[in-house]
Amino acid sequence: MDPVRTFAIARKEAIQLRRDRRSMLLAFVLPLLLLVFFGYAITLDVDELRLAVLDQDRSAASRHLIERLQAGNYFVLVRTLASYPQVDRALVTGDAAAVLIVPPGFSAGLSAGKTSPVQLLVDGSDANTATIALGYADAIVAAHAADAMPSRSTNVVDPPSAIGAPLDVRTRIWYNPELESRNMIVPGLIAVVMAIIAALLTALTIAREWERGTMEQLASTPVGRAEVVLGKLIPYAVIGAIDVALTVIAGVVVFDVPLRGNLLLLAVLTLLFLAGALGFGLFLSAALRSQLLATQAAIMSTFLPAVLLSGFLYDIASMPVAVRAFTFLVPARYFVTVTRGIFLKDVGLTVLWPEALAMLVFATVGLGLAARVFRKQVA
């Protein structure tokens, strides 16, 4: 393989790309637009849930509980109900996402040191919101009950072992202590966006040569298949690296996502991922020879798997066995792990080497398939 001919093809592709405003728009503007749009649109945080209350106790303790539910910004009181039939209507009409029912005797039970049950009805039509709302409410009610219960006297004669010391559980959350969903979404979103954009960019290259009739000129040159593939890949690899740099900066500056890891390691693994994604796009372009078909194939084979099967939104461990096995064929799965690990956990190659090895395999296979399928024969 002659490096002079390879870089000549790269220069030709760069000039052609510079003159194609639509491709330049796709290359530089679309990744940032997708990152900003989905970064703001996709959130797993649940706050300001609409809460209706049926207070049948009407005591200072019940009012304190209601105030405590609103204090954390998780619930917003929108209605105060007068009777039980109004509970169903509030949930059916969507006026409230949850209804708190405080039964009579709630305050008396707390004062007597007994368990005082309360009922929280949650609209389960959105299962994710309902689960999170129940978790919030359980924690708030448990804390309120612990504060409201009268202190128990202990017998000073008994040793601590006989009394049974209470269990002191202190939980801490590492890597994302604020539990901000954007800290998880944005690094994964960088991987998903680049998986889609990289394949789309190169899916048009060789197909464009066939549709514009310039393949005849390329076929008359002495360049080999590998030289054409690598020459066409180099400009897009540079563009992809710039796109990743821009999206990383946007993630840190716009979304305030912490970047705790090694930038050099992120750059190296990014180039490895881009090589595989760009090679796959070149393979589609060479195999289909149609810009329309190549674009559609690139979208179908990258967008849905990257969003659904990469661990970006859904935990892979909770998927069925057959689907989990299929996720190993999704390159975005490995890059999502890389971006989140470097952004949030400051992990190195000692942890990420399986992902690096998998992306190396995909890059080799993608570029190999592109070189094998590409043919210079016009007929």
C-alpha cells in the first residue's frame, strides 16, 4: 500500500467534502444539535410530581407530613380532597399523579409509639415515574415517622449487648452523588450520536462516486482497494475526532457533567471506535452503491441498536438472555461504557481493556469488509 496514493485519495475526499455543504452541515452541526436536544429532552429525574391529599386526620402531625412531602421539591400539592370518591377522579383525569391518604387516628398512633399507616396511590400508567415516586414517598414518610415517634427509654442496668444496639446504616452514592440523570445521559449520548453520525457520513462516500459517475476516473488510477478505503476514511476520522471534542466540551460546559478521567485515553479509544463506525459506513456504501439505500441502512443499523441495546437508556443486565447476547454485536455498547467510565469514574485501561479490545475487533472487521466489498470495476 502506497501512503502517497492513500493521502492523495484523502485530499481528494476532503476537497469534495468541503464543497458539499450538506455533508459539512451533517458533519459539524448535527452532532451538537442532537447532543443539546436529547441532553435536555431525555431525563430520568422525577420531580414536582402532582400530589393530591385526602387528610382525614386533620392534625398537626398530618399537616407536618404533607409539608415534608413538599419540602424536597419531589411533590407539589395541587389539590386537597374532601372525600374518598374524589381520589379516583383525581387519578383518572390526570389532575394528580399521586394521592396521599392520611387516615383518622394518624396523630394518636404516632403519639402512642404505634405504627400509623398512610396510603399513597400512584398513577401506574407511567411505570418509571410511579416506581420513583414510591421510593421518594417511602423515604420521606419513614424519616417523618422516625422523627415523630417518641424516644424510647432504655434500661441503664442492661448492658448494650442485651439491649441490642440499633443498626446505623449510612449510605453513600459514588460517582454521581447528586443522582443527576444528565451525568449518566450525556456521556452515553456522545457515544450514541457519534455511532450514528460516523456511519451516516461514510455511508455516502463510495455511493456518491457511483451515482455521480466519478468512479470511472477512480477506476483508471493505479490505487488499490485498501488505499481507497483508508484514503476516504482519513478526512472523516478527523471530522469525527473534532465532533467528539466539541460534544465533550458541550457536555462539560453546557450540562456541567464532570470529566474526571484521562483525556488522552478518551481520545485514543474514541479514534478506535470511530475507525469501526466509519469502516462500517464505508462497507454499506460500497455494498449498496446507492446514497439513499446506504443512508437508510446506516440509520436502521446504528440508531435503534445504539439507543436501545447499548445500555444507554436500558440496563443490559435486565434484558432477556437472547437480547443480551445480541448486544455484544453493538459497538456503541462498548463506547458507552468507555465514555461513562472515563467521565464519571476516572477508570483507566486496566478496567476498560475488554471494551478497547472489542472496539479493535470491530474496527478491523469493518475496515476489512469495506476493502473486500469495494470494487473499482465500472461494469
